[in-house]
Amino acid sequence: MFRYPAPVNLAKQNELLALKNEVNGKHLKIGTYNNYPMSWTERLENGTLVGRGVAFVIVDILREKFNFTYEVVTPRKNFLLGDPRSEDSLLGLVNSSKIDMAAAFFPMMLKYREIVTYSDYLDEGVWMMMLKRPKESAAGSGLLAPFDTYVWYLILAAVLTYGPFITLITWIRSKLIQNDEGYISLSPSTWFVYGAFIKQGTSLSPEANTTRISFATWWLFVMLLSAFYTANLTAFLTLSKFTLDIENPIDLYKKNYRWVTSEGGVVQYTIKNPEEDLHYLNKMILNKRAQVRSVSDNKEFLPMVSGGAVLVKEQTAVDELMYSDYLSKTRKGVPENQRCTYVMAPYPFMKKQRAFAYPKNNTLNILFSTVLKYLLQSGVVDHLERRDLPSTRICPLDLQSKDRQLRNADLMMTYFIIITGLAIASVAFVSEVTN
């Protein structure tokens, strides 16, 4: 339930009234940087620089409330963070008091609290990973998919060792118990194990209980294994959830994936900070597996993503990129199942609370605080961030295709078995002829 803040005392009211009178009719310098769709600038025909995006919708609400005018100032480079003493970044403009406030969604990082004053919390920024949609699920594909790789190794070990085990146990029995049944040599044992594995009969007819139990154990193993495999293969082909090779930031590091992010942005300075959990990714920047790029338009990242790199950006920016790409393909008549070229990883790269920023000892924060709280609590900020996006999720991970046709990739194992079998048969034929 929404609750209005408690009434302020008389001294506070007088302070706010004095600040309001001071700002009334004043001309402010408001800094920003290009970070579509949260904030960006456009230059009009008369040369005037105007601010756009969510940040400036909020600024215009404040302007109407407190009756001030403003001009837009941008840093020399399109950096949010950087050297606090340089005017290349928005942080530098705030720290040097070149501007009265920064209309941009600043991360509320502890290391910068000594040089800037943050407004009340506006939103929680979520940084996501965007990558090219793979053709196949990372969970595997084809006939090997139902079992984990480790399971296949154990099955192979069982097939290779159970034949010699039968030979060994029957040989030991024949030495200890003298009767008409001798031991089963290695060749018949191996062929029995292989034949039973592919559900074929055998000419062997053991009479000893030990040998019969050994045979029955293998048949039971094969029967259960076949049942599990058939059930899991059916489930995989019909109900399997599509998964990505990259889901968490640690996957970038472990699998040495190339990734890219904006130069002078939050991601770059977060991973450079030894106190942050993501500092281990700084090694990837040092060895050139990760890049920081300064771009004027987020669409410049798309060729890099198409080339196999992972883009790390705010979720709103990633959603806008994917949506605009989807609309572009729709207008070009691209078939529906080919429009979702890109996909977003299911888990966030990082999260940070964000706010406007002011120079130290600036009084605007005190005056604007109440209005910003109302905008946050009423859901206006969240609405502004998503207003140009559809209500449904854009190009979800699972596209919910209605059919699952087998492809060549699914049947590669069968081709491999045929080729391997023919090669072994050819070697055996040559060996028989030469001998």
C-alpha cells in the first residue's frame, strides 16, 4: 500500500521554501552523456543541444515544478566514469562543479561518495549479457544428449571390462571346481557383452549358477540402461529446455569467451575495482579477450555480437537493441523463425542502484528529493524506462517452437557408428585375407 511521507517540520519547510525561491528563474547547467534509452542528446537546427530520454523527462518535471531553465552540457568524451579531475567524463564535470547536476543514471558506488552527492535512489540498474542465438542448445544435441558425458564414459568402461570379467570369473571357477563346464574365453565373452548391449541373443548356454548370474546381471543392466535412454531421448526431443553456453559472468572467464562493453561505463570501472566481486574479469581485459569500446550508437555493437562476442550492457539498452533488430527484420520480410538473431543470458551480469549526481555541498539535492521520491514510489520511473518496449518478453530464450524435427546434427552419432563399423570390418577383412 502506498504511503505518503510524514509531514516535515516547520524548519524543514522554511528551508525548502528558501531553496525553491533561490532556484526560481535560475539558469542551471545540467550534464549528461549518451546512454540510450536512459539519456542522450540531440542538436537542433539552431545549434542548441537538448537532452532526451528517461533522465530528461524527469528533469522537465522538476523544471515545471521549480520554474528554472537549463542548458545541456556533455563531457569531452562520452564517458560516465573516469578521472574525477578530467572533463572527459560526466563524473569529472560533477566533481569539478562545471555543472549543477548530472541528469544520468549514475551507479551509487561507494568509492565515489566522497566526491559527488547522490540523489535519492531512482532504480536498480541491471546489466545483462547479450549474445548471438546459437543453433543448438548447450545441453547437447543428437543421440548422445540424454546422458551426461561422464555417464557415457562409465558405460563404455562397463562394456570394455565386463567381457574380461566373465572370462576371469569362469576361469577362477574352473580352477576351483572340477566339472564339465570349462571357462569362457575372452572372444565369446566379449561378443556376448556386445550382443546383449544391442539386444541380440547368444549361443552360449552356461550351466553354472555363477555364470548364469553374471549373464543375468549384464542383461538386467542393459535392459534398465535402454529404458532410461529411450525415455530421456524422447523427453529431450520433445520437452528439452534450450540452454546457453554462457549464463553467468563466471562462464565468460572459465570458457574464455570474448566480450565487449562501453568504454568509460560502469562495467569497466567495476571490474577494475579490486574490492568488487567481478574483479577477476579484469584479467580478460589485460589479455585482450575483453574489449571496451566507445561508440556513438549501441547498434555499432551488433556486428561484434554477430561475430561471436558477448555484449554487456544495461538491460534496457539490450532490450532496445533486440527489439529494434526484430522490427527491422520484420519490415524486411524475414521469416518469423529467423527474426530473433540475438538472445539475452538468463542471469544478470551485475546489479547496482542508480541515481542523479550533484557536486558536493550542492543544495539542489535537498530541493529535488521529495519529487524524485514521489516519481519512484508511484512507478513513473519504471514506466518511463519500459514505455517504448512491448509488454511481452523480447526474443525469449525458449522460442516455444511447436515441432522438433531431427537434423543431421542429431544423427551424427549414427553416421559415426556406421563409418567406424565399416572401417573395423575392412581391417578385419584385410587381416583375414593376408593370414
